[in-house]
Amino acid sequence: MDLTEWISIDPDIRGGKPCIRGTRITVYDILEYLAGGMTEADLPADFPSLKPEHLRAVLMFAAQRERRLSVRLPCEMAA
């Protein structure tokens, strides 16, 4: 999946936070709603423009970011 098709980072939109392309909905917003108990089926009621592809892109973006952080962490701990 090409995440740039679904997620954009623009310093003029939401302070440069990663957002669903074409919206002001941040990756963080979606993750926070899901962590708070909202289901994938609940989200379109609050965000009608969201598609299942957007949710998969958000999860993949978060997983890739976590992977990058966990790769750096052992090096930082050794310092």
C-alpha cells in the first residue's frame, strides 16, 4: 500500500500532523477514537468521508512509525 495515496503531511494543515489526504482528520484522531472504543463501523458516522482504505492506511502508518521507533530505541539505550 502506498501510504502517500491516503495520508499527507502538510505544514499548513493541522500543524503538519499526518492527515487523511484531502481532509483535516489526523492519524492521531483516528487512532485515539479506535483506542477509546469506537469501532471501524462507528467512524463513518462521525467522519462520512472515511473509507475502509483510510483506516487501513492509518493502521499501517502507525505500525511503520512504531517499527522505526523500536529500531532506534536499542541504540539510544546503549548510549
